[in-house]
Amino acid sequence: MDRSGHQEGRKDRAPLLKMAGVMAGVATGVMNSVVDKLTNLLGEEYKLVSDVRRGIRFMTDELSSMNAVLQRLAERDDDQIDVQTKEWRSKVRELSYDIEDCVDRFIHLHASRKAKVNFVKSVVCKLKALWEDRRIAKEIQEFKALVVEEKERRDRYNIDQYLAMTQPVLLDPRAPTLYEEARDLVGIDGPRGEIIQLLKGEEYQLKVVSIFGIGGQGKTSLAMEVYHKIDEPFDCRASAAVSRTLDVKKLLRDILFQISRSEFERSEKWETEQLIRKMREHLLDKRYLIVIDDIWSISAWEHVQCALPSNNNRSRIITTTRSKAVAIACCTGTDGHTYEAKPLSENDSKRLLFRRIFGSSEDCPQYLTAVASDILRKCVGLPLAIISVAGLLANRHPTVEVWSRTLKSISSVIEKDSSIEKMRRILLLSYFDLPHYLKSCFLYLSVFPEDYSIDCRRLIWAWVDEGLIPGQNRESMEQLGESYLNQLINRSMLQATKVGVGGTIAKFCRIHDVVLDFVVSQAVEDNFVTIWNSKHLSGNCSHKIRRLSIQTADISGVKEMTKIMKNASHIRSINIFGSDLELVTAHVPEILSSQVLRVLNIQGRFNFQDYHIESLTRLKHLRIANNHIFWVWNLPEEIQKLQHLETLDVEDSGIQELPASIVRLQKLVRLFVPPKLKLPDGIRNLQALEELSTIDLSRQSAKSIQGLGDRTNLRILRINNSAQVCDMEAQRKECISSFSKLLTSLESLYVHADHDFTLVLMAHCGITPPVRRLVLFRSMLSTIPSQISSLVNLIRLRISVREVSSEGIKVLASLPMLLSLTVWLEYHSNVLHPRCAIGRQGFQCLVKFNFFCCDEAALTFEAGAMPKLQRLKLTLIPCRQFMYGDGSLVLGLQNLASLKHITVHIDCFDAHVNEVEALEDDIKVATRVHSNRPILDIKRLDQYYSFGPQQNPGYIYRPSLSKIIIGAGGVCTGLQS
């Protein structure tokens, strides 16, 4: 078949196809036409032979798929499309024209045959038609071959993957800060001041303020703003969320973690009664401030209240709830006040909307203000509704026509609804506005419990392994998943709670409880997920279970367990949360009976026994096994059957040695093991391995260390060294050789090792290694190694040293891309610490600085220091000599021009109460006079007072305390107590 004629006849069309949007638009136009015509040919009107029918059906399917790609190309500018993709687009367009011409000829011939003719002409026409049919059948076969060719070219050029990645969606810098800024700037000052006044006062009895109002009204933001801003000397502070499904033990341990780390570490196996008793004992003689967020019932409050003593120490409690009755119950029996959360005013609503869309509340074009006011009236002052609508508008052109269409859509679904129903309807609009590829990823969020902190990396892994991200290459799929996550955050469907120091990568996120209610209802309705929550099994139990989320499963849920076992054979993913999972443990073999299970994610106290492993090894499609409490002592050789396994997390298990067969898992990308585990000698065979954590080098053979060095595609490595590996000659040589190789490819290295090994490691860094994240912990380095200056790509550094000298500061300051710096100053009584002075040289990109002092030391920030620093965290020991000599442990906070948030932890051990209060006052004054008025969070650590030596009332005794004195010339001299 000669196609040149068709192409020649269309040369005059070429000038019209200059821009990519036009070209792709033309292609999709003709493609739509030819697909419609091919579909019509399959109707009963046309009597096609079977081979022709099959060919047309095949082309219809393939061209429809190509059309979808062309439509996506139409959204790209010409300079965003590479040469290969442009060529493929042109070929498909021309092929579409040729096919359409052929179809038109056939339709014309078919119509002409219906005309009434005499017998002779009829015979001639039939013979001609037979010949034409054969010719067209041959053309159809040729076209089919060409379609196959273009399909193969599309696959060969990875056009689908290219389209997904040519415009990766970045995290909108306005989105993760939206919630923080909203609480500071939008309508918060008045309510915050009112609640602070309710909490203040000289009354010694316990005070409770309970904030109530509908979901999405900003109660949590208001409570946490009061928590951060109240300027009162509390001995300890904590905040925790209750959520609809009350897990008393988890809630109490969340609080205990914040008020006493030592008690928390001992509390893992405590029952609820013991937790309550210990918390009461700890809080009994302290002035505390505690926020209890999202209380759903009076009984939930009664459980929490048992652990919070009314101790007449001027303690304060803030609660939030949707129920006025619950708010009243919280205040009963105390000096309590209920506070009803109010909607935002019209002006505050505009400020919130405009800042999300335009970056500033003053930058909205005048022509949009009228339609914006109409939209905001529909949001009735609900912050979450406004943010959701802003997420819709932020992805559209800012024109009156576009905004008016959005207003019309909102109006059509929320007329005459209650406020909370309006919120739900707005969320429904936001959901339907999602691109098709985002809907499934959004629905997947329904597997998480309320108020759950979602690890973004693990969420993306789950999306990939569930098949929700298209593509073939793992790395590009994860990058695409990151874009998907950013889109959901940018659209305000997710809240980024922790963002990487560069501000472009979300580390952790959460889903607002109102949004979670919505996504759960959608997911259950579509049979996307089945949730076992508080003795209730969601969804239609006659449906096959595709994804199972077990959030609460106490021993009384036998009926629900029976339903799960009945429908378990089609489960694709299992997510298990909670602390009471005895019933689930008893039925592991039945739950793991699905042969299509891909994701097993256990985030709770799950007594997973060795005999359950047999069930695991039958899961041939398993890709992720995350088990945070995984009481297994051995993995069998049959683990090699899991040929699709990509993530194996047994870090909290009792396993001491991996089976040799694990090296046959050719798709294993991430391996998380206990630090004391011994790796097999064949570790080099794990060709896909990119992340390994955490291995103790002193327990590894020389062969396995050598094999580790051969894994040059390893990107993330965490190592431990409990023995002096440098004293073992064989391991020493292999360590040096292996790390010399690995440092040419590693992006993140975490080292928890001794001084000698760390120095050996740093000596083999090379000239410009690509390491971007480095942690050197508990290495007892005497000072900052000079070799660190060669790590010019470093963006994050955490290091522990005995002394920070001026030379060490210069080394750190020389790192050109450093965004986050953490320094642990180790306790060492024989080393005296001069004041660390940070000048204007270096640290030009640093946005986060953590300084943990395990000994007495002080900081000075000189003018121009750390110009981009936003977050400062200090752990300090009060030192009378420094404070009385220089005025403060920390000088020059006002010189940190970009500072937004200060966290100060004061180690009260062996400190006098006057020292602690003086240090707190210094920090508070410095914060108040700072031009940015940064948020200040002060917490006392290890605080308790007893009368030790009689001459020193108010102290806790610590032997060999190093006393530091500033001499006249600013030189440190020391005295030994």
C-alpha cells in the first residue's frame, strides 16, 4: 500500500501545526473521528468477515489507547516534548488520517451497493465489491501491522513513562506552610487571646478549657496555637489526639513520651491501669499543660481524666471536641470553661483563600474579588472548606469565567445543606476534580486510622506495589509517586506535617479527620477497602475483600473475623494497626491465605510466631513486608519463594541470622534487619538492593563485607560497630576496600561506631563523593574531622563530638549545600567548652540547626550568621557561671534574620531551680524582642527536685560536674567539683 499519496496531499496542512497543543489537538481530533468510525464498522449493519472484524476491533482498542496519550500531549508546550515523542505523535497522526481514508472508502462503497440496479450491473457490482472487500481486508491487515509498529515504538520510547515524568509535580511551598501560617495569621489572634486569658490566673486548682465546634473549623489549630504561645512556666507539656476509636494505652503512652522519656521506655508492656498510676505519680507534684485533641465521647474523656491529677499546682488542660455535651463534661468538677469555635470572618476568609492561591492575601486581582466573595459565602467561614476550595482554584487559570464555573459547581451541590454537609459536598467536588490517576491513590489513604502520622516514603512504596502507579522502572515510578503525593498536598487533600529541609519533599503527612471520613465512605462504597474498626467491619460482607485495614480487633470480634476469613482469598493488601491483636494473631494462616497479597504492613503489637512464616512463604506476589513488632526468631530457607518481594522489614524481630537463600531474592530493594544480625556471605547477589539498615560490621565475615562493597547501586546504608572492627585485620582491609567503593555511589550514610572506625571511614571519603546525608553518631570524635569539607554535596549532617572548636565550625561552614545541621556535644568532664561563635561566613543555605549539649557550653550568633535559618533547636544545661558572666547561654538570637521557630530543651538534672528559670527568662526575652516573633517551645527534661547535699537544697547531685568560667579575655578555664 502506497501511503505517500496521502502524505503528499496533506503537505498544505503542515503550517497549521506549529505549536504542540495545536498539533496534538489535531491528532486527537482525527483520532476521535477514526475511533468512532471503526467502532461503527463493528455494528450489525456492516457484514464483515471474521478476520477483518478482529483486525478492526484490535485497531479500535489500540488507537483508543494512543488517543489518551495524544490528549495528554495536547496539554504540553512544544518545548516540553522531546524529539522522539514529537516524531511518534506525527506518525500516529498520519496513520490516523490514512485509516480514516480507508474507512471512508469502505463506508462509501457499502452505501453505493444499496442502490437499485439491473441484473447485469448487479453482477458487476458484486464482483467489484468482492474485489474491493479483499483489497480493504488487505489494507486493514497492513494498518493493523502499522498500529502494532507504533505501539511497539511507543513502548520502546517509553512515551507513557516520559509523559508521567516530563512535568514532575513539585510540592507547592505554600501548601505545607498553609496550616502553620493559618494559625498564626488568619483570624487566630482574637480566639487565642481569649483562651489564654481563660487559662491564666493565680488560681491553684486545675483549669480546663474545652473548645467545641463542627469538623473543619480549626479547633486543633487554635488549641495548638494556645499551647505554643501561652507564656507560663509549666514544668511539663504534652499534646495528644484521642480520635474516634479510643486506644487508651496508645494515648497515654503518647503523653508519657513527652513528659518522661525514661518512664515511656519502661512502659511498653504496662497495662492501662499501670500507665494511669505511673502518669498520676509523675504529674502529681508538677504544673502541667496538656492538650487532648478530638474527644468523641464522654466516656473517652473519663478514661483520659483518670491519668491527669487535680493537684492544685496551677495545671491547665485544653480539650477539643465536636460535641458541646462532651465539652461540658470535660469542664465538670474543675474550674472549667467551654469555648465555641467561631467561623472565620469574611476578611479572614479572603486572606486564607488568597494566600493559598496567590501566595499573598494582597495579590488577588481586583477583577476576581467579587466572585471570590460569592465562593467564600458558600464556605460559611470553615477553614477546611476554604482550603479545599483553594486547592481546586489553585490548579486552574485565575479568570472570572473559571472561578464562576467553580462557584456554579459548589452552588449546585450545597444549597440548603448544613455546614458539615456543605463541607462534605465541597470535598466531593475536590474528589471529582482529581485526575483519574490520582483517585486510586487518594482512596488508598482510607487504610490509615484517624490521626495517624503517615510516612510518605512508605506510602509511595505501597502505591507502587499495589499497581496504582504506572510504569516499568521502579525508580521512575517512585518519582512519579512523589509527584502524585505532592499533587494531593497541593490540592489540600493531604496535610504535610513534616517537610524535608529543602522544602520540596514531604516526609510525613496526615489526613484531616473530616477528609478521612469522606475518603473512607468513598472507598468502602467502591469496595476499594474493608476496615475492621472497633468491633465493626465496614462494607458489604458479600463482596470480595480487596484491601483489609485492621485498626482495632479485640478478642470479642469473632463474628467479624469469620467474615474476613470467608472473603480473604482475594486480598491484595493488609494493613494492621493497634495494640490489641490477639484475635488476629490466632488466625494468621487464614488471613494470609490470599495468593494475590502484595502488601503486608504491621504497625502494632503483633505476636507473629515462627510457625506463621509458612503462610508468608506461600505469598508468591508479596512485595512489601513491613513488620514493626515482628516476634520471629528465624526465617526459613523457603523465603526464596517470595520472588516479587521488594521490601523486607524485620528490624524489630529477634532474628540473628538470615538464611542463605535470601540472596536469591532478585527484586529485593530494601532490607531492614536487627543490628546484631549476621548477613549471608552471598550478599553481593542481591542485585536490586538499594537500602540496607542496620548492620553491625563486627558481626560480619570478611566475605560479606567484601560483597557489600560490590553493591555499588546501594543508595542508603546504616551501619553499627559494637566492637573494634579496626583491630580485626581481615575485616579492617575489607571495610576500607568496601567503603572506598560504596562512597562513590552512596547518597545517605548513617554510622553508629567508635572513634577509630569513624576516622578510618572519613579518611576514605574520596575527592567529591555524592553523599547527601551523613550521620556520625556516638563516635566520640574529639572534634569535627577536616575530611568532611570534601563532602560538597552534603545537605544534611548529624554528628557527635567532644568539642566544637573554631576550626571545626569553619569546616562545617564550608559545606556549600548544607541545609540541616545537628551537633551533639558529648558529655566529657575533662574537656572544657568555649563559647561557640558562629559568624557571617558560611552556612549560607542552612535552614535547620539542632544543638544538643550533654555538657555545659554556650552559643553566640554574630551579625549576619546563618541568614536563611528558620528552625533552631537547643538542648542546654543551665550553667550559672556562663549566665552570670555573659548574660545568657545563647547570645545573638536577634541576628538570625529568618528565624521562625525555636525549641529549647533544658536538662534540669543537677540544676538549681533558679538557674532553670533564669535560662527560660533569657530565651523568652530574646524571642519577644526578635523582629520575626518566632514560635517558642520550651520543655524541661529530667526535672524533679530533691534535697541532696544539705548545703545545696534544690539540686540533684551529679558527681564530677565540670564547672566553666569565662576569663577576662573570653578564655574558658575549668574547675573540677
